[in-house]
Amino acid sequence: VLNPFHSMRLKFYILPVILLCGQMMHAQYYYTDLLTLEQNRKKMQLYRSQQVHRVKVVSSDAEGRILQGFEAEQEVSKDHSLIRTLTRTDLSGTSVNSILFDNTGRQIQSTDSLADVRTVIEYTYTLGKLSGIKSSTSTPENSFSTETHEWYYDDKGHPKKMLLIRNGGGTGRIDL
């Protein structure tokens, strides 16, 4: 039996952890949905201005020695509408990521493939702001899942909330 003093102390310690986890979840969606799109847009803008069409990644340790078992390279289309990243590791095999941009430089689709799992993410915009993300994942076992993020903004254009819809059913609401 838990005495009341211990119960209050437990609540005192657990409540901040719960609040912190909730804030981290909000930050996760903000980062992955909004900030990553902006980073990708800026990267493509830089590639376009510098006429970059290929990037090879070399992984090294703190002393500058090249690490074996990891290879990565990016190919950029001539019209700078597509970045294709190929990654190979001894541990996980080959992964292919493709990011497609529209003629204004906004990311409109990304595709990730690792082994036999494929994820396609489509991005929609309203009045220049991200309004929706639909992610569809398929596996060799014919398993298929979707996740949709619907973004809403305040009058100043700042993100206000996001609805998270899984497999067309359960909906969660993230208030920022």
C-alpha cells in the first residue's frame, strides 16, 4: 500500500516528466514537418545557385580516417527539381531517398525505400503554407499504413495546431 506522502511525491516527479514528453512530441512534429521542409528548400536553393549536381559523402572519425562500411551520395537533377540520395551501410543495406520540388522550390513529395519497405510522403500547401502531409508506407507482407498531418495557423501565420490522423481513423490533436 502506497502511503499518501509517497503518492504526492510520486505525482510531483511524474507530472513534469509527462509535461516534458508532451512538449517533446510537439517539437518532434514541428521539426520533422516544418523545419525539415525549410532545410531541404534551402539546400536545393544552394545547389541551384552553385550548380551542384552530385554530392559524395565521406564519413571519417575524429582523426580524419575514412570509416569503412558507409557510403552516401546525392544526385541532383539538371533542372534542380529532384534530389536522390543513395546510402549504403554494412549494417542496414541500401536506402534510397528521393525529394521532389515544384517550380517554386517547395517540396511536394519524398520517397524512402529501405529493403522492401517503401514510404511515399506527399505535401500540400495553402496560401504558401504547409497545410497537409500524407505518408503511406507499404511492406512486402502487403501491410499498408497511412498517416496524415493537417496543419493550421493563427492570424500571424504561426503554426497553431496539427491534426494527426492514422489509417483514416483515429485522430489526435497537437496544440502548439
